[in-house]
Amino acid sequence: MKILVTGAQGQLGKEIARRGSEHEFILAGRDMLDITQESDVQILFRQAKPEVVIHCAAYTNVDGAEADPDGAFKVNVIGSQNMAAACLETGARLIYVSTDYVFDGAANKPYREFDPVNPQSVYGTTKWQGEELVRQILGRHYILRTAWLYGDGNNFVRTMLRLADEQPFLKVVHDQIGSPTSTVDLARAIFKLLQSDAYGTYHATCQGQCSWYDFAKEIFQQAGKNVDVCPITTAEFPRPAKRPAHSVLDNYMLRMTVGDPMRMWQEALQDYLALNKVN
């Protein structure tokens, strides 16, 4: 398959590119493609003629989006509209990577794909609006919502390990619950879906759930770090953007269609630490 990857310099984009022996990739980072410019997108599509687009590019600075809503809208909504329209024109299929932030986090059980959304931040709102445009424009799409992603780049795992070497005592939020997800597992789910015509909306996170505090404790245990971690509340660590308190996703549609390839989050973390020799 000839696959165009937007956001190719991000964590997921890098993981997808590692499958280069299986597919022909066009890796489009920000230096190559401005997704907010319709003409730029159209030119690239005419030149590259992709069969599939994996749309990873996004405005992901959750707190920054609160101060720059127009910037977030331009990338997450207009950019996604441009990608979907170009796919419609050329017949390409589209993978749109979305987020658990489309939910408000008030549920007491994992969210399924068709549960009502209620984003509480600019980031979550613009990602939901991007989803809606993809649905309206393009029939052959897969929307994948994921959460707490880590891979090759800046992420919570690397931050915790860096801080562990700098500080003997850390405070980590314990009242936000989610599912840490490896880019390896998410990429696996993406390519499994691409082998099918099962278009639609999917949740794709690693199995199990934990708080950020639990996640940090597991990171230190697996990495052999002796760090004193103190649980704190979200109220004690205020941020500009509201975070969902409980954003665990249920990979229901994966299970019902192509099968759920996602591992338990602890197993995925173990492989990540071993393979990347993160310290």
C-alpha cells in the first residue's frame, strides 16, 4: 500500500514509519506539508497519489489550545477537512486519529464508541469537530480514539524517568483515570483495520486502567527506580484545560469487527522500557 502519514515526526508517525518494509510511505511532517492550506494538500495528493492517509497531525498542546483556540481549530478542524476532501477526490481511505478528550470524563464505566460526547476543552472540542467533518465528507474512513499515548518522543514515561533522576520525591495526580497506550499497539490496530473495509469509529487503547499516580508507580517499579511518589488531586495541580476525570475507553468496535489486538498496559510498558532502554 502507498500510505501518506501526516504528523510523521510525532510519536505515532514515527512508529508507523518503522513498518516501511511492508508498505510505501510518504512521510509528511510540518516542514513538508501545511495541512491547513488546501492548495498544499491538493498538490501533494496529486503528486504522491496515496491509497491510504494516516492522519496523525494535530494541535496537541492541550493547555496551549485554551489560549489559542483559533490555532487549534485551524489545525484540528480545517486541516482535517482538507485531508478528508483530498481523500474524497482521489479515492484514498483515511485514518483519523482522535482522542478520549471528546468525552467529559463523568462516566463511571468505560466509554463505548457511540456514547454521547461532551468535550470540556478547546482541544477536545476541535478534535470532535474534526471527527464530524471526516464523517460528513468521506465514507471510507476509520476514526480511532486513543488516550495516554507514549512512544518515540516526549511523553509521560520519559518525563517520569527524567524527574526520578532529578528529584527523590514526586507528586502525581491520582484522580484522573485512563488507559496508558503504546504507539506500538496503536499502530498494530491501525494496520489491522486497514486490512478490512470495516469503516467507522473505533476506540483503541491498551487494556486495563489506572490513574496517573498508578502509572508512575508502575514505571518506576519496572525501571527499578526508587522514588517516593505522593498522590495528589487534580485541584492541587490546576491546569488551563480541564482534563476528563474518567476517560477509560472500551475497544468495543474492534472486538466486534476485526478483533482487539491491544495488550494489557503493563505488558506494553514493559516492552517499551526494554526495547527503548529508557532510563
